[in-house]
Amino acid sequence: MTAPLLAFDALHYRYPGADTPALCGASLEVRAGEKIALMGRNGSGKSTLLLHGNGLLRPQQGVVRWRGAAIGYHREALRTLRSQVGLIFQNPDEQLFAATVLQDLAFGPLNSGASEQEARKRAEWAAARCQIEHLLSQPPHALSGGQKLCAALAGVLAMRPLVLLADEVTSGLDPWMRRNVLSILDDHAAEGGSVVLSTHELDVARCWASKIALMEEGRVVHVAPPQEFFTSSTWRARIGADLWELSDATPTQTASSKT
Amino acid sequence: MHRLDAYAHAGRLRHVHPLSKLAFALAIILLCLILDRPQVSAAALLWMAGLSILWGGATPGFVLRLLTAEGLFLTLSVVAVAVQIGPIGQEGGWSTTITIASPAQAGALLLRSFACAAAMNFLALTTPILELVAAVQRLGAPTALVDATLVMYRYIFLLLETLMRMQRAQESRNGYAGLTATLRSAASLGGQLFALSWRSGRRMEMALQARGYEGGALSMLTPTYTAPWSWPVIASLVFATLLGLARL
Ligand SMILES: Nc1ncnc2c1ncn2[C@@H]1O[C@H](COP(=O)(O)OP(=O)(O)OP(=O)(O)O)[C@@H](O)[C@H]1O
Ligand SMILES: [Mg+2]
């Protein structure tokens, strides 16, 4: 087994003023080429864990490692980390800020020290990959929800990160758009990068992911390939798959089988 | 505001340098003020509205609506300047004094104000405000101020969207049926909006940091502008008309 690129090691984190910790001993390893679906109920700590991967939150206990070394939290170290680990936020409105999509896509590369020309090239490359070339001169608020998401994704891809941490980016997309976004993530993994996608969508977890990591109450309780989760009745229940008939049964059959 | 912004981004004059459009609009305003002739003001008004529509790509209806809204405001201020109402003497009576010599003079004043408003509209309809701000920055305005404007602008849209969403949510639950309900809804809207925008502001900051922002000036590309050949021609034509009319 190859060494992990990014590793979360027994992280503890409690938000200021909160009664219960958001993370208590969460561990996860992310290797090159992996596509991990991060699952778990609302409030189980998925977003909080992802924020640690990019150094935005600092664990109160435990370590985040990049290529085996504990990450530092000073300016230089964070700059290197953030150009290698990209984070896409649950709500693209909070990520897009610039006057035009082009400016927004160039923001990350410029921050990591690219020249204007290089930044523009990378922005255009990322836009092409996310199929939003035609939107480059638009302001973010003129975009639809799905387009905003693609722009946010492109803004992170333009930094050419090795690891992509994506927080519920596929929820709220139509099936075509979702297919699109998942295939962008696929390409990223196929080129040796890795993806951690937090999601509540069982079909995404089952069909897209190479691994599922399940979080419960601030801990990652199980990491395994999807078929293990979907064949074992225990794990099926714990990811909530038994609440729905996920067989090929048509809706009417499901309804009648319950009566 | 959304529409204004959409026109600014879609118009044919988008690729003319923002500073050259700013200079053009300011020159028109100055000419109207200095020459101070009704026929110049009228010509400027027609030119500016016409250019906004034919060249900027705004619909006539929208340009008219903008002008009407501003016109209402302008008329009110002209009336305020022209008519003075005040108590007279010790008896406590009231009198109205007309400070402007004639209705014609008031008309000329109004026309001039309209022309200036139309010139500003032209600028607003053809130039995305953020590009204008960035161009002014390259002239030497303080970076911190410009960055703040850039982010604020984006933030205003976010705030408006949040406000609209929350208002709709309240309305759908009869939040605005009746006076008490309206007052209650409006009050909670204010409080919530503050909390929500504080939170989303905080998250926006985190999102900037996630892409390597370390405080200080925001990194931006220097935009390139290519003016169509017709731009200087039409601009000169406009100036020529105004100056010509002034000599009549
Ligand atoms: N900014 C915050 N301040 C205080 N508590 C927070 C904050 N953000 C999250 N929490 C708390 O931390 C815990 C974990 O939240 P987190 O957002 O990581 O969950 P999640 O798994 O991403 O949930 P979801 O599926 O709903 O997105 C929750 O109990 C939540 O209430
Ligand atoms: Mg979350």
C-alpha cells in the first residue's frame, strides 16, 4: 500500500462555545488515486474534518499530516499546504467573490505565486475542464446554482491541487450536472490526485467512490470499499441504506412490498 | 441592481477602457454645466440615452425607467430649490417664495440635471462597477479601499439574495398578512439578516484563505481592453454636437 498523501490523525476539535466536540478522535488517510465518499449523519463532523485538511481549523488534539510530516500553521507552511490541498465549500456563494468568473479562477494561482500570464492560462484551463469557458466574463451573481458550483470547483482546480476536499458539492445538481461534476472529480483522481467528497447521496457513494468513510459523532468509524458497506447488513443500516429499497425494484413494487 | 450589472457586463462597450468611459461621461457632465444652455442639455440627454440603448444594448424601457426614477428625485429637488416656504413676521403666517426667476429657468435646470443623470446612467450601463473601481485603483487610489469596495460589492448582492430568500420564506407563511405580522416579520428579518450575514462573511473569509489568501491586497489579473474604432469617432461626434449647439 502506498503512503498516504494526507492523513488526519486522531483529531479533536470543539467549536468555541459549543457543549459537545465536533471531532473526537477522527482519523482518515487519503492516498493518491483514491475517491473517498465521506458519509455520516448531519452534524457528524464531515465539514469540520474537511476544514482541518486545508489548515483552516487547527486541531485541539491530534495531527494533520501531509506526506507523512505534521503540517505547520505558519504562513509559509500553510501556503504550500493550500496549493496542494484544495477545498471546495458546501455553498459556492461563499467562495466566489471576484468581479468576474475569470478573476475568481485566477485568484488561487496568483496567491500561490503564479505570474499573471500563468494564472490566466490556468484559469482558462480549469474553465475548459469544468465547461464554463463561456461564462468567464460574467459576474458570479449572474450564474445559476449549478454554474456557480462549477465555477467554484474550477477556482480550486486552477490551483492544481493534488488532493481535492469537496463538501457536498453534488447535492442540488440535476443528474446531468452531477454526472459532469463527478466526471471532473474522476479525471482528477485518474491523473494521480485524490478526492474526498462528503455526501449524503447513497448512489454517489455506491457507484462513484472507491472507498466509503463513515463518520459518527466526530469519529471515522469505518473505511471500506462500497460493496462491503452495501452487502453487510450492519453497515448498510449505519449509512442509512436500509431505509430505502436500493434494489432495482420499481417504486410501486417497493410500496407493495412494504404493505 | 442586478439588471444594471447584467447590462454592464453584456454591452458592446464592455471592452472599452473603463477610464476612457469615465472621462467621457465626466466631460459630458462638465460641458452641460459649463455651457449651461437648454439645447446643449437636451442634446446631451438624447445622445446619452440613445447611446445607452443602441450601443450599450440596454432596452429603451429600462433606460426610461432609470430616468423616471431619477427624474422624480430631481424634480423634487428642483422644486425644493425653487420654492421656499417659510413663516413670516410675528403673526405666524406662512408664505411661499419662488426663488427662481421663471418656469423656463426651472425647466432648464431640470433638463441639465437630466442630462447629467443620463451621462451617469450611460457609464453605469456600460461599465461593470468593479472594473471601474479597479481602474481607478491603478490610477493610484489606496489598495485597501479598493479591495474593500470589491468585496463589499459582491457582498451586497449576497445580502440582497439572502434578504429576498428570507422575505419570501416569511411571506409564504403569512408573515406579511396584517400589520402586527408585518412588524414582527420585519423585526426578526433585521436581526436574522445581521446574524446570517456575519456568518456568511466569516465563511467567505475562510474560503479566501482556503485558496491561499493571507490578508492584504487581493490578487487580481490586470484586465486588457480593446476599444472598437467607432468609440473615438462617436465620442468626438457627441462633443462636436454639444459644442456646436452651444454657439447657436
Ligand atoms: N461554526 C460553528 N460553531 C459552532 N458549532 C458548529 C459550527 N459548525 C459546526 N458546528 C457543530 O459541529 C458539529 C459538526 O458539524 P459539521 O458541520 O462538521 O457536520 P457535518 O457532518 O458536516 O453535517 P452536515 O451533513 O449537516 O453538513 C455539529 O454538532 C455542529 O452543530
Ligand atoms: Mg457539512
